[in-house]
Amino acid sequence: MCKLLKDFWPGIAWGIIVFVLSAVPGNYFPQIQTFANWLSPDKIAHVGLYFMFSILFFRGVRSYRGYLNSKHLFLGTVLVVFFGGLMELGQHYLFIGRNGNIYDFLANLLGCIMAYVLILYIESRKKKIEEKIK
């Protein structure tokens, strides 16, 4: 259990930050409700938050398991996307002064996918370099 917490603490801490930011009443943030405003600061923040959350989660998996493969990346991405969906549902149904919306979820998903693609690329490059060394 201690190794698990040691390896995943950055991702857990980031998840707590995302949760707190998701639960803060919405009047502190600008409301964006249309796809035309996709590049608004709100959507960019969602992409960035979930990109970093995914990267930190992958870091924890690599540290805990000793390696990272495409199965880990896929499952990690699914878990972080699921968390993002739960946060949007929480904003819609539970958190006072918040509205969950599909565009925020899509921004969360985009951040996760960007992290997935980046780490997949980095891991494949590392593997090719290691094969050349051998």
C-alpha cells in the first residue's frame, strides 16, 4: 500500500485539485455553453487539467509496475475519462452553482487523448532507441 501511494501521490494530488476545482461554485468561472467558444479559457483549462492528470497517472503506473505498455495507457485513459465524466455529472447534479456540460466533458476527453498519444509516441521512440542499442 505504501508503494502504491508513493508512486501515485502526484496523480492523486492532481485528482484532488481537479475535484476541488470542479466543486467550486460556477459563478467564479465564465460560463461557456456553445461549441463555437471551444477555444475559450475554460475549455483550454479542461484540456490542460486532464492532460496533466493523465500524464501523472501514467507516471504512477510506470513507477508502480516498472514499465508502461499500451494496455496500461488505454486503461489509464479510460479511468481518467471516467473520472472526468463523473465530475461533469457531479457538477450537473450535486455541486451547488455548477452545470455539467458535454463540451466540458469533450475538452476533458481531448486532454486525455492528447496525453495518451504523446506517451504512446514517447514509449515507442524509447523502444526503438533501446533496440538500436542492443
